[in-house]
Amino acid sequence: MTKIGYFDADVVSPEEIFMAAGFTPIRLLGDPTIEYDKVNEHVPPTHCVWAKNILEQAIRGLNSEIKGVVTSHGCDCTNREFDIWIETVDIDFLFYLNVPLKRDKIALKFFLDDLRELISQIEDGFKIKIQSEKIKESIKLTNQIRRLLKEISEYRSRMILKGSEFHELVKLSQTNDKNYVLDILKKKLKELKNKAPFTEKKMKRILLTGSIIDDTEFLIFLEDKGFQVVADDLCIGSRYFWNTIEEDKDPIVAIAEYHLSKPLYSTKMPSYERFEFLKDLAGNYEVDGIINIAMKFCEPMLYDHPYMNKKFKELEIPYLFIEMSYNREQYKQLSTRFEAFEEII
Ligand code: SF4
């Protein structure tokens, strides 16, 4: 099986285009168990710990089935890191997808031009032709997956599906062949419909937000501290399936419009738009509190936090902000802060 990997801080990579080109899209994820070694020669110690982790893995060598990598503009860190990828990562096809920060008509045109450039470079690089009909078929498939994930996500709030189990499902959806994913999700939904709520202890209902959180062990750690994630606005979470792509129009336009109309991620401005989405989630899912996690040196999140802190205080919604390194030892070190939060909410 040939794959295209995507390095994406904002989950804006057009998986449907990779699928139409005959590749399985694979989201590149971090590995919190590895040490930073080679990457230290190329980035300063104040570089985002998650992006640094992906680069470390890429310099060491990605899975040989990955024939190309597309990096999307999520934040300035991933933007500048791409130049280092060109120099240090041994892979034939690399493309930087320039996703605009704005969402107006000019931004849409800019994004469309870049998506068309991506298609043209894949066609040239792999000597293939990407058919519009194939992109449409792929959109139908990924939309089915989005709808299933959205339906399944609701079982977290009903205390039937653990937040960590759901997190694993979203990761599985971003890193496997989509027909296989569809099959797994259908089976999961069937199973959940016949399952009773878990009753072992009264868990606090949490809205989880922040930088990318790709280590499911962290959600298991939260569960151990008495929190159930009932809602989120993460890229390994709601942002991956909240909306669907229009199926009855030019597929490239539909993909561009979809990505520029999704709920705002923490890497995008303005913060008040993101706050409105979080506020609605907090109300709709009747959460006891909000946990906002920033990967160490994640500038977009660090800028966002003072505003979020002030706004949630005004609404009297308990809010915990944590900046943390990308390793599991760190969870233990932060235990008391989570325990204290659990006690006050
Ligand atoms: S965690 Fe923050 S700084 Fe790091 S890649 Fe994501 S958005 Fe960028």
C-alpha cells in the first residue's frame, strides 16, 4: 500500500485529493517515548515540542510505504520547519500547502490556487492523472466517516464511550485506509447502541481544548484523575468531523470551502470566534469545566490563553490551563494540578 503522509497542525490536509491519486492518507503523529537527538542540530530549544518530535522521526526515516509528505500551514512553527524538512528529510515528494489565515473570498481564491498547484505537482511527481470523479467518490467516503464519527462522539456525553477510546478511533481514522475505517466505525456504532453507561465512579464532565493532543495515554491519565472528556475542539477530535464537504459542486471548490468554514482551530484568528464555539460546546454538553492544554512553546495557544481565561471567568466556568512537555513523565509531574482542579469543580 502506498501512502502520503501529512504533517498538519490544523487538520486542513485534503485527504480526498491523496485518495483520488491512489494513496492512503496518513497523518503523521508524534511519539512521546522517543528522545530528541538529531533534531537538536536544526531547531532551537524553544521550538514547539510536538513539531520537533515529528521532525526527529522524519530525519531518522519514515515508514518506507510513505512516498511523499505534505505539510500544511497551521502555525508559524510548522511553516518555518518545512524549510528544514527540505534539507534534512530523505523523501522524494514534499509539498507545502499554504492554508490562509483569513476566510474571505480572496483567501478562498488563494487556497484554491494552492490546492490546484498541489494536484499538479502530485500528477507530475508520480506520473499520474487525478480525476475529478475520483475526488468526488473520495469526498462521499470521507463524509460517511465524518457522520459516523460525529454520531459516535455523542456516546462520550452519555457516559457509554470513554474519551480515550474515542480518541483512538479518531486517530485510527486519520491513519488507515478509509474503507477499512468505515467498516470499523460501523461496527463500533452498532456495539455502542447496545451498551450501558459505565458506572464505576462519578466522573467530571470536561471540555478538552488546546494544541494538538495525540497521545491517548494522556486521556487515560485524565480518566484516572476522574475526568471524562465529553466534548472537544481538537484536531484529533471534533474538528476532523464537525462539518461535511458539499457533494454536488466542483470538488476542489467544495474541499477549499469546507476547510475554510470549519470551527476555528487554536492556530487561527480571531480568538473570539473560537471562544464562541467553545462556549456553545460547554453549554450544550453541560460540562463541569474546561481543560486547555498547550504543548510547550506552542505560541498560538499561549497567546490565546489570557483571553480564554478572562472569558471563561466571566461565565463562571472552571478553567484549567496547562503548558506541558511532550513526554509521559510530565503527566505524573502535573498530577497535583489536575487533582486540585477535580476537587474544586
Ligand atoms: S502544537 Fe502549537 S506550535 Fe506546535 S505545531 Fe501545533 S499549533 Fe504549531
